[in-house]
Amino acid sequence: MSTSSSMSMSSMSMSMVFTNSHDTPLFSSQWTPSSSGTYAGTCIFLIILAIIGRCLVALKALMERRWLDAHLKRRYVAIAGKSTEAGRIEADPDAKVASLVTAQGVEEKVKVVRKLSHQPLPWRFSVDLPRAIMYLFITGVSYLLMLAVMTMNVGYFCSVLAGAFLGELAVGRFIQWNDHDH
């Protein structure tokens, strides 16, 4: 039993220590750098992939804010018997003559309702499908970066870290989100 387990352990090609070999395969045996130049190209690819990963997270955060703003602007309530803004301006003796016209060219008696709630937003195909697709891409890029790090190659590891740093430096301010703004 111990002989078969030691044979199966020795047949595993995954190293448990960092290496600096320039011929470490990335994602498949077909992608094995054969020179220092192709190794450097692979490291540059990993830097760019990590930057793309951070950009995707930033894009998702921006889209989430846009979707929430659109949702909040969608909530209008008609108020019966309430005077309009134009009516208040006309009744005010100190006010200049003015009128309030909506985008449709008519004055409407509406008020935007902005109630803060911690309930999930209603499901919308126009929001939830793009959200799921963006999350799919983010997950795919994240797993590819994880696989690169799992090769235990120091150059690949440092490339992923450098790309994450550069990506955060470039777009990190867009990822931050304050729930108290809305």
C-alpha cells in the first residue's frame, strides 16, 4: 500500500516549492516557453491579464452604480391634489415668471421617491443578464490567474501580482463604492 501511494505521489508533476524555471507550461503543455524571450512574453501576458481582471471588476462596479441610479430614477409616484412647481412659482410674488416643462413637453405632477431599503432590486433581464455575463468573465480571468500562480513559478507569480497592482493603480478608484450615497 505504501509503495503504490508513494508511486502515485511521485508521478504528480506539481511542485510544492517556488521555481524559477523558464520552461514552465502555462495552462497547457502547448504553451511552454522555450526561450527567455517567450518566457518574458508569457509574463507580460499575465500582467495584462491581471490588469484586465481589475478593469472588469471596475467596469462591473460602475455598471452596478448605473443600474442602481436607473432603478432609483424609475420610481415615480403621482401626487393627487399637490400643487405643481410651476404653480408655486406663479403664486410667489417675488418669483420671476417661469414655467416647468418635462421632457415630454408637459408639466406633470410627479415626485421622485427615493426610499433606502436593503431589499434586493427586482429582477430585470436588461440588468441581470449583463451582470451575469460580466461575472462570468471576471470569474474566468480570476481562475486563469489562479492557475498561473499554482504553477509555483516565481516569474508567473510576480507577474500576476504586478498586474493586480497596476490594474488597481489604474482603476481602483472606480471599484470603491459607498452605500451611503444613495
